[in-house]
Amino acid sequence: MTEIVPFEAEAKLDWIAMARAIEAGHDLPPAQVTDTFLYRGEDTLLNRSAWIEGLGIAVKVATIFPGNDGPSINGAVNLLSDADGTLEAVVDFHLVTKWKTAADSLLGAMKLARPDSREILIVGAGNVASSLREAYGAAFPEARFTVWNRSREGAERLKAQHPDIEIAEDLERAVGQADIVTCATMAKAPVVRGDWLRPGTHLDLIGAFTPHMREADDRALQRARIFVDARATTLDHIGELKIPLGTGAIAREDVVAEFSEPELFRRESEEEITLFKNGGGAHLDLMVARHILERWRSA
């Protein structure tokens, strides 16, 4: 019987365990992954599929409608059996997306950010920002959080959810004071400048998901050691890397590692700037959906 896993399954989840589930998923055979995009003006239909031997199959359909009055991202997540291809579960789309997106970045930070990071800046104040406050707070419980958003109103809404967050007025100054900068916007042009980053900073880039979107400029990529969750879903698909690769601002060899290369996926000095591009491929949706289903079934 196909199980329906509602958003309420969140009560059984925790951020560190989810990040470790993603890490463990990369110990399995390499995923087969495919993405397809359809566009209508500013609206996007994204179909992501993944198959990992021993874990199963996930098919995630996402719609991104920036003009919506309500949630701009919606869809469905189907989890299918690795053994016989039958539909095991339909897992709440917003639950999978929330935990996949933030836990992906959290795992990157757990591996790349300085463990003594105390100043965390969230750029953007949408739904993902609230998840990032929860996720980063689990791994960096002593950190102070600041948010910068294009509109003060959006920042105030986030502060209402998380009263301990401070609101930054000056983005350049806030970036320069941060140990970790996590960026989750719908920007089409860079909002974070590489010259603002101080040595030792970890820059986490989430928002860009199309070939035409970027959140950081060339200088940021050139100053940093670059890491991705997966080359296959970032280098040639997302403007954050696709554009500077195309112009020659960076080379493919500048991408140090992906999650499937744990021996390379690490910080090498206190002073280096690390940059993680969260591409959020379907293989991550599969790992997260499977972990959610297992937690949902647990006592």
C-alpha cells in the first residue's frame, strides 16, 4: 500500500541526522540523475528524477511561479521501490524541499566552515531563510544570526519567527563581519561581492537554480575554493557556475570536490575562503525522502 507522508512527519526529524543521511547516501553507488526544465515567461516547471541502487527511485516535480500570492514553489515527490518499481510513498513536497535544501547546505558547512564560526549572515528572508536559521542553529548553537533582505518588511517577518535574529541594513558590512554567509534569494544578478569576504569565510549559495541566475560575482568564485553537492547538476545547469565557466572567469578544475569525494571535501586552512554551491539535485531529494519515510515509519 502506498503511504502518504504528511508535513507533520517533521516532528520526527532533526537537522544533524538529516545531514548525516545525505552524507551516508553518497556512500552508495552513484546516482543516475536527470533534470528537465520547461519555461513560460518567469514560470518554471522542473522535473527531477534519481535512481540510486539500494535506495530506490525518486521523481520530484516542482513548479516555480514567482508571481504567486502564496507559495511560489509547489509540486509532488514520489518515492518508488528499488526492488520492483512500485510506488512506496508520496512524501509531502514542501517537507522534502525544506529539509533537502537546508540540510544540503548544512552538510556543506559542517565540512567546510570553521567549527568556531560565531557570526552567521542569512541573505534573503523567504521561507528558506527560516529553515536555514533552524539548520545552522543545530550545528552552530553558539552562533549569532543576522539577516539582510532587499525589503525591511521581509526581514521583519523572519525576525518575528526567530526573535534572536538581528537585521542588517548594510549588506557589504554584514558580509564583512560574517564567518558564514548563506544566500537564498531569487536574484538574477550577483548580490554578494567577493571583495567583501574576509579570510576564513564560508559562502553558501542556494538561490540560483536556472542557467541565468547568480548570487555571487566572479571575484567571490576566484577568491574561494569551490565545492558543489554534485558537478552533474551544477556546472552546466546553473548560472552560478555555468556563466563564469563560459566566460573563462573560472575553470572546471577550480571546482575542488563534490559530496561523493569525501577525501577532498574539506577546509585546508583557517584563512581560506570556501564556497559551496547547493544545486539540490534529485539524488538529494531521494536521500531525504527515504530518510523521512524511515523516520515516519519508526515508533
